[in-house]
Amino acid sequence: MQALTYHGSKDVRVENVPDPKIQEADDIILRVTATAICGSDLHLYRGKIPQVRDGDIFGHEFMGIVEEVGGAVTSVKKGDRVIVPFVIACGSCFFCAMNLHAACETTNTGRGAILNKKQIPPGAALFGYSHLYGGVPGGQAEYVRVPKANVGPFKIPDGLDDEKVLFLTDILPTGYQAVVNAGIKAGSSVAIYGAGPVGLMAAASARFLGAEKIFMVDHNQYRLDFAREHYGAVPINFDEIEDPAEAIIEQTEGYRGVDAAIDAVGFEAKGSTVETVLTTLKIEASSGKALRQCIAAVRRGGVVSVPGVYAGFIHGFLFGDAFDKGITFKMGQTHVHPFLPELLEQIIQGNLRPEIIISHRLALKDAAEGYRIFNEKEEECRKVILRPQI
């Protein structure tokens, strides 16, 4: 089959690789009908995530048709049309039983700390996201093996185009969880840092849940314009406004700040000169610029919600400021599975339209060019989807 594979920083190629095979009794083989390039895939593309190896197949946003089922699979059958959450969860461990599927104790054999000669459970495996997260081949391919198929694959009704439901695999539940974690409700105010796909899905979710005022911070004006047009966001371009948090506070009642701030940027935020040097020298792993802005923009007693990916040590966390303001932090990988029935219903009813952020539709064979365009933000790129059958 053809698949998108990694060969070094900014070197990805579509090439022929062996077809996937059933390995466990609860596996399925999926024929991919649509897949997407995620903003977090760009961390891999840029060589920023450890334990990515030559030949690794990327892609954790994908859907398709069940082609083959293992002997223990009972929840889906050949011919079913499904989306697949990017988190691989067993559904029965301590954390899965609490609907914390991203913390699944059983699926990730790729990492984990050792304490008193015993391994601490490492959190769930992810599709196509390095050997740090299990080394499971991803779905930017013609076919993909899906483990734990009695838990992950989620059936999609006939009549809904792939584009309407594809983002149930990651960015829609990720944006939605970020907003739920932020406590957004009718009348709330929120500042969202990062107008990429997750930030836009957070804006859509915040508007759906009744947020009164949404501030969107980015430096790509075309993305800010999109957020303003479709979600009624107040755009703040940090190339033009030196301190976005200050500008946000000035537009809130009593100069208190917003009820919640969402960091949809993560560890590759453009930081200070000191941070740039430290990350280049690998003395620290993440820039704290976006996180510091969130701490500054949120009101006392507010919430900072972090769906953006972070790794390792952060310079200048400003914990004292967070303590003084009594801020609550909520963060982490998305527990996709429990959100799916509710979000699918909202898509069916037309209350959520995740497909409107798609800007580029390419054949799988052109995936490397899709990565380049997305990474360089050319052609006003917001989101790239790939079709193996084109």
C-alpha cells in the first residue's frame, strides 16, 4: 500500500510499504477513505518529538471502511463505516473505567518511568505519533491496523459526508474538551491563544456552549479573519499588539480579565530570545510564552485550559502569579471516546460544522506537499485533508 513516512526533519514521503495485518484477535483492518494533517503532526514533521524513526507512518486523524476483523471483534463488522479516535484505549483498565481514555494503562508499551524497579503506567498509545506513544503506525495511508477495535471505532450513519465527521477523530473533541475544562457556559468570556485547527474548534465549541465574548490571539491574519467571520471572535494579532493579555484585560468588565484562557499553541510558541536559545541548546523542551499570556489574561479564580502539546521543562512558568490569582489549570490529551455520541448528534443537527475549516483537499500521493503548505502557512492554509482514493 501507499503511506506517508518519515525520513528526517521536514522530509516526509509517500511510498510503498507492506500492507497491515491482523495481529491480535481484537484488531481490524480499515480501508482509509479520508485522513487529515493535524497541527500536532507538524511537531513530528519538524523533528521536535523524540523517538520518531525513519519509515514511521504518520497520521492520527482518519476514518474509513472496515475491511477485515479479528476473531474477537464484536462491535463492528466488515463494511461498517467508522471514525477512529486518535487515542488507543482498552476500555477496561482503571482509567478507562473513569472515562479517562487518554490515560489508558495497557496500550502503550513505548515509554513509562521506573519506580522501585516497577514501571509506572505511561498513558495511552496514539496512532502515528512516535515510539514515545507506542510506535503504532498511523492512518495517512491506504490501510491501517486498528487495535482495541471493540472500544475505539465509532460507527457513522449513512448520508453524512466524510468531511463532516472526520474531525471527530481528534480536533473537534480536543477543542470541545478544552472548552469544557475551561468551564465555559452561557455568558462566559474566553481568550483562545492559537487560531490553528484546535483553536478554531475551541472557538466553535465555546460559541455553541454560549460564550458571550471570545478573544482569538494569533499572528496569521487570515486565520483571525476566519475566526471573526465564523465564530464572532475578537481578533488580536500579536505581531501588531505587543501584549495581547493587556489588550484583552482592557476589554473586560472591571479590567478583571477573562473567565478562562485556552492555550491551543503548545510548546512551539514563539518565545523570548532566552527561550529560543535554551530550546535550541535543548536545555529546555518548551516555550512558555503562550502559557504566560494565558495566566496574565485570565481573571482571579479563572481557569487556564491547555490542549496544546507540551514536553519537558518550561522556562518562566510564573507559578507565583498563578497562585496569587487562584487559577485552576486543566490540561492533557483528549479523552475522545465519551464525547463522540454528543458531538455526532450536534453535527447531525447542524449545531457544529467542523468541516468549514478545511482549506485544502489533496490526494494521499500529494501528502508531502500538504505538509509543506501547512507548515509554511501558504495559500491561507487552515486544514488539509487527504483522500487515498483520489
